Amino acid sequence: MVTTATAADPADADDLVALVADDMDAARAADVVVILPEAEDFPEPVYAVLFGVPVVTLADVPAYLRRLAVA
């Protein structure tokens, strides 16, 4: 599954909670979270770490895939 952080602008607190829950569910379901340059401070990598999902920068994806192929 490939997903991106939502660009939605929550209308109220309930919308915000729903958006955060969706982002957390996506991070929890991921095999790996790839972050783009300058996205290190986004919440999704933090969610991924909380769920034990590897976080890899876009530049490090080839090395990450090579490690998987060897394992």
C-alpha cells in the first residue's frame, strides 16, 4: 500500500481526530515508511516508530531494499 499524508484541512476537532487516526492506521499497516526530503518532522514517521515500523529516507531506499534482499 502506498499512501501520503493528508492535505485535508480539518473543519473541527472531530475531523482532526479522524484524520490523525487515519494517518496512524496507515503507519501501523505499513511495512516501511519512506520520508521525502524535508518531511522528517511530519507526524507519520513518529507514528511509524511508535508501531515499530522502519522509517527510511527516500535517498536510503536502495540500500534498505538491498538489505532486505540479503536477509
